[in-house]
Amino acid sequence: MSIGRVLIIEDSPSLARTYEAQLKRDVAAIEIAETGVAGERAIGAGRPDCILLDLNLPDANGMDLLRSWRAAQITTPVVVVTANGSINTAIEAMREGATDFLVKPFGAERLITTVKNAVEKFKLEKVVKALEQSKPKAQFAEFIGASLPMQAVYRVLESAAPSNAGVFVTGETGTGKELAARAIHISSGRAGRAFVAVNCGAIPKDLIESELFGHVKGAFTGATSDRAGAAELANGGTLFLDEIGEMPIDLQPKLLRFLQTGAYARVGDSRVRQTDIRIVAATNRDPWGAVRAGRLREDLYFRLNVIPVELPPLRDRAGDILMLADAFLTRYAAEEGRADLAFAEDARQALLQHHWPGNVRELENLVRRCVVLTDGAEIAASDLMLNAAQGGHSAPRQQDPLAAPTRPAVSGETLAPAPAGIEPLWRVEKRSIEHAIALCDGNVTEASKQLEIAPSTIYRKREQWAEKV
């Protein structure tokens, strides 16, 4: 990608000329201003495609310049340059409107990539606005749905795909965050290379660094041979970091450095390797809440959140419910050799009235269950077992003895008694684990610590329970 014009506001002539030399291959025109006044004069003469701003100028404070530009509705992307150890200042600058930041010292490739990403993000935002009136799509990649919320998602994904900028996907469980990451990958120039997904909440804390960066033989107990990590396997392609908020806080600085430089080392190895990957991160929680709680580093969040994508819950895209249900029915009925199976009218109404707390995943699982268990040529409302009430919410159901309690137990409270007779051990285990998760407000990692088991064990057992149920 060629950039038209970059304005460098830097009071050190030697640094300004260095930046100019590093950028000149990818930038058509470069202008240098040594003071804040000269910089504002250059902006007034013609808006550049990007501004490289040193925060410490002899006649102006870079933060004040950012505030004045924002007040004047100057939307040109700004990359601020700060000295090592001033990360908090850089983050404050992003709050004031900067697009990205660079920490001295940095290399030519880092500078070029950061400037390109800033310009690409700005162009993508304009493209999304321009496409708002375009023809609705009923499908994009593996997504299905023609509702307005999904049209907005499709436009962002489609516009973001060709760039290398990082994407941060948020949304409730079951809304399709990995589908979004895959959609970006298959719509990009990296489609022919690997797509590697890593669930940061499903990997034990002491193994996640190895999972990401690999290890050499003897690096730790059980490392019987060299092993490539996700960063190496995804070289040239896309790395999807799911549940990024569950990544151990002490590993996050290494991930941040990797994102800044593209360099990493396998666990137990001194050799530094380089990789070229596109990062897509996701979480089903409020990322800013994780930052405030100290579970997610603020600088890592800003580095990942270049292009935000928020996936709507199914209850906010009611017009897609029947379209999705029909698509799932077609797929699973064909698999089971029941191509004539259809939804009865009362079943279709029940689907529309349900609240769908589990989102698209809940709907998909329900349709698959109905295909397997329903007798006859139609799926009736009674086959769905939803007990849908008026107003779009599900009616209260009888308490499932296997379900986690909806409120934390008080001190000394015991688990609800098991059904009469002897029950299988896995049912007792399920109630105990789900109870622990409920007490930890749904945090699987915290529940695993209290239970003294690995998070991956919980996820594996949940899959086994789903098959049994």
C-alpha cells in the first residue's frame, strides 16, 4: 500500500531524517516540522494521510496538540512517539485521539507497519460509512443473517479483511467470534495460509507460553522434543486468540512485545525467530472491565483493539432466527437422511418468542437435537421444549437438577440433593463443577483454581457432558 503524504513533527533533525529515510519507499511525500506551530501550519495547508508526532516539542505539548485537533474535528490518523518507559503517556495520548503509538527505540519495519495500519484503519472507517446504504447480504463467509446488526458486522469484516491491522472481536458466548475471525482470514490475502486458533482460557497457565511460542526439548518436564508454537504455525496466516482476557497477566508483556516486533523465542531457547501473522483477538466479557480489574494490560488492549468488531446477541437480530433455524435444519436433516423434515408453524412461533441466552450456538444445538429425536415429518413446538412465553422471553422452567445454581450459595450451604436413587458419577461431578463456576461468577479459570484442576479439564468435561445429555 502506498501512502500519499506523511507529516513528521519532530524537533530532533537527525531523528526526523531517520524516519524520513525509513518511510520514503512507501510514502509519496514526506514533510518535516520541527515545532508544534510549524506542524499546525502544515496541517492547515493540506491534510496529510498520517501524522507522526513527538510528544515532547520545544514550543508545544503533544497532548495539547491532540486535544486541539480533536476539538477542531481533524480526523487525520496520528501515531505518537514516546520514550521507553512512558507507556502510560502513550495510552493517555490514545485516549486523546491518537491512533497508535511507538516506543523508542524502534526499527524501520515497526515504523512502516504502524503508519500503514493507522492509515488503513482510517480508510476502513470511511469505507464502512460509505457502504451503510449498500444492498443487504443474507450471508457472509460462514455467517447467516440479513438483519441490520449483521449488515454492520459484515461491512466491518469485509473492509478489515484486506489489511493487516489487528481486530478485536467482542460478543456474548455463542455469537460466533471464531466465525468472525475465520471470515476475516478467508476474505484476506492470507486465505491460502494457516488459520490457527488458541483458546487462552482452556490452556493451563504453565503451558500457554509454550502453546503460543513453542518450546525446545528439555525446556520443562514433559518437553521430550522440540515443538513449534501457534506463532510459528500461523506464519503468513492468521492467529486467533480467543478469550484473551483469560491469558495470565505475567505472560501479557511477552505477547505485547511479540505484537510490536513480530519476534519471539521458543521456551528454553535463546534463538530469536521472526514471524508474519495477522492477529485477531476475542473475548465474551467486557474488555475494559478486565483492564480495570487488572486481568488485561491496558497497553495490550490498545494494541489489539485497532479495529473493534462487536457481534450482536441473537435476541437483537430476531429477523435472522428462522433463517438460521432453517439453515441448520437443512444441514442436519441431510446428515441424518431426513431431508423431508420441516418446522410446524407453532414451532416457528416458539422459536421467535424464545430469548436465546445461548445465542446462535443454543439454536444450532436445539435444531440438531430435534432432528435426531423428533418422530414424524414435522418438528412441533412441543419437540423444542422451550415453553416460550409472550414478550419474547422464555417462561420459567422447572429447575434442572444438573444445572448450576442461579445465585451463589451462602457460607455453609450444601449442594441441592441429587435425584432419588444412585446417579452416575459424572452427574455428581457436573453439578459440583458447575456450582463452582457459578460461585466464581462464570469465570472458568478462577473456578479451576478453586477446584485445583486445569481449565482445559473443565472444558473437556463440558464437551463430554453435552454428548451424554
